[in-house]
Amino acid sequence: MGRTSDAGKKILDAAQSLIELRGYSALGVADICKAAGVPKGSFYYFYASKEVLALAVLDEHWAAQKAAWSGVLGGDAEPLLRLRLLFEETQAGQQAGQQSCGTVAGCMFGNLSLEMSNQTEAIRARLQQIFEAQVDMVEAVVTEALARGEVTVADPREAARSVVAQLEGQVLFAKLYNSPQQLSPLWANCLALLGARAPQGAVAGG
């Protein structure tokens, strides 16, 4: 049994792993505590409910993803190449997950949107906030590319929303087909969506 000082983190980590693998609805508090190696009483010391824990998992997962996206989209490469790198790293992450557990896990945010958005208002609202934050980050890159004359879009915000939706949809297909290769068309599709040509120095192909 973990000490009280680290039991909360163990519960959070166990819940994140289980939600990624099994979703939210199928999990019970007992399942989470067993995976965390803590007594059930510890759960309610740290989390008032399973929903509160799920919100904490979303925040933890988004903090890690936001840092990764910021590192890619805020880099020094040309804006469109930064988008391509985001796609490549997303595909590599799904590939690594498949190699680790045998199946493509998909996106936790997308998975929970499908499972929970019509059931739990707090989770639905948090997922909306996360996806809007993703759109914010992509919009900044699209706006930069537009200023450089590299894309032809009427509304950078809506274009960014379409890029995020395309990325999320391809990740869903990767999960459905258990194939990270479903993410390969993202680059070409993004260029078409933004009315852009591949930047100089880009490697040809998917």
C-alpha cells in the first residue's frame, strides 16, 4: 500500500492508464484502487467521485499534450512544417502505443467525447475547453502561414478547427483499424484543406 502522501498520484496514474485502455464507464472505483495498489478508502480522501478523478485525468493528460504541442508548434521551422511535425509525432505516438499494448489507443479526448459528452456535463465542458485550446494553438500557426502567403484560407480560426478535426478523425480511424498508418494522409490532406503547397525542404510522400 502506498503512503498517503503518494496514494493520490498513484490513483491518478492508474486511472489514466485504465481510461486509455478501457474507457470511463467500464471502470469502478475498486478497479482503480486495485491497479493503484491503495485501499478504497484512500480514493475518497483524494477524490470526491469518479467524475472528479476523470477531470483530474483530463487535466493531467492535457498538460502533457499541451507541452508536447507547444514544443512542436512553437518551434523555429516554417509554420506548415511545424504542422507536419505535429502529425508525424502523433502517428509515432500511436505506433509506440500499439507496440506497447498491441492495440492503437487513439486519443483519450476523442474517446471520452464519444463515450461521455452526452452523459456528464462537467466532462463535456472540460473536453470542449481542451479542443478549443488545441484550435488556438493551430490557429496561431495557420495565421502565421497566411501572413507569409503560404495558405489561402478565409478564416484562420475555422481552418484551424478543420485541421484539428481532421487530425482527431484520422486518429479515430487509426484506433478503429488498429493501424497507425491511417494517419499517413494527414499532411497531403492538410495542404489541400489550407490551399497550400508543400514548403521547400519538405520530404515528398506521406
